[in-house]
Amino acid sequence: MTDKILITGGAGFIGSSLTLRLVDKYQVVLLDNLHRNALKETELLSHPNVTLIQGDVMDFGTVRSAVEGCKIIVHMASIAGVDTVMKSPVTTMRVALKGTMNVVEAAFEEGCVERFVDFSTSEVFGQYAYKVREGDVSKLGAVGEARWTYAVSKLATEHLALSYHRQFGFPAVSVRPFNIYGPRQVGEGAIHHFIVKALRGEQIKVHNDGAQIRSWCYIDDIVEGICRVLTVPEAVGEAFNIGNPRATVTIYNLAKEIVRLAESKSEIVFEPWPFADVELRIPDVSKAKELLGFEAKVDLDEGLRKTIAWYRTRMGA
């Protein structure tokens, strides 16, 4: 019998992409409230191995039902996107803290879970993160600054999942993704936003002077990293940075490159951003390479070309 896997937030960009990879090997249960629905760009819901439970991780009864019989759980459900987080900091923390507690407790009660992946964030490293390793001290922003409610709640969920491992032997793993992009992205990602604007010939706005530095990881690479986390025995009890330090660029140069590759006439303009921002974010991924045998393969130029081509087809541009 095919093993059963639960992906909370499974209708999202990364969750649906992971499902596409796993669906022929597992029975995949997706628990999602469909607030952001990337499934509509796929045929997954017609696949015999896919079951969608439309519900919320805040409801323990729904979570308990979804967990039943699952040997693997990938917990991705959360409020995401800087703008959304800043508008709804309380909801952000509730979903992360209570939602994750519900999923961890339900999985622990189930008693047959062989791997539990808590999806965290690179935001836990704060404003300045240069070649940060998993064991480096996380640096969160000032209390009361809405931007950091996402990071602090995600750091708490990491501690929760890995504490269950240390105290009870629960097979938990934490994944910290670094700026994921690619076809079918939904939400507020910079690359998604820039490509849509470029293909429409509209102004592309970058915050302040656009000198913020990011490392960008293509969707196929993060999916590969997650798959290794699910299968490599040494992953249990560990946290992993998953990203592509070779695909590093300023936000301004990212916008310029997208305009060039899209053959767009969009103007790049600068707008003040008076809120907290991440100025530098580059991961050290040596732990993932050593323990998981993982290394990102898709460089930024190739990934952007693939992503632009997908959006061009979808938008009819």
C-alpha cells in the first residue's frame, strides 16, 4: 500500500509543487483553506492519489482528521508575504503558534509518523544575514515591529517541533527556505511581482535604493531539498538552510535582469519604504550538502527564463 503524506498549506506555491513531485509515489492529503490557491494551475485535484481537505490548521478536529494514517507530514500552512504579515500580525502569530501546535500534537498522538517537517523561514536570521549557518544565533527585530512577527513565531515553531524530538524522540526536521521563486507562484514574491509588471509594460517599483541583497532559489531546487529531508535518516532532529547562494543579486539588478529577459519596456522606479527590511540574506548551505547531498542546480538566469516563459504563456503576453 502506498504511504500517506499530509501537506498542510498544500495548495500554495511550494506545497503544490511538492505534491507534483510526490503524487505518483504517495497518497497525498492536502489541508488548506485555499486562501492562496496554486492548485488551480495544475490537474492535481483530478489525480487519484490526491485528497483535498478544505479547512484550517486552527481547527484541531480538522487537523486530527487530516493526520490520520499519515506517515509523513510537511507542515507549511502559515500567513506569508511581508505586506500581509504587517497588516495582520496577530493572525500571523496565531496561525503559526496555535496552528503548528495543533499539527504537532495531532501527529504525536497519531503515533505512526515517521517524518515531520516544520517549514520555517530565512527571516529568523534578521536584517543582516551573510552566509548564515543553521547554528548561528538568530537575530530578530525590535519588539512591536510588525515585520518580525512572522520570524519570531516561525522560530518558536522550530523550537516546538525540535523540542518534541529531543524530549520524546519525535522525528522532526526544520527547513529554512531562502527566497523561493518559479512558475505558478502566488502571493507577494518580488520575482512574481516584477515579472507580471514587466510583461504588462508597467512600472516596477523597488523599495528605497534597491540595494537589498537576496539569494534566490528556484522551485525545483527547494522541492528536491524537501524530498531529501523526507528520506535521509540523518535529517531527523536537524534544521536545514535550503537556498542557492550562487544566485545572489541586489533587488535593483534583479528588476533590471527581469526587464531585459522579458524584453520589456517597463520603467524601474524607486519608492520610499519606511519600515523594517532585510538588507542582506545569503545562506550557508554546507550542512544540507553534507547531510542531505543537496545542492541547488538552477542558476538565476535559467530560473528567470523558465519563470518568465510560464507567465508569458499564462498571461498571453
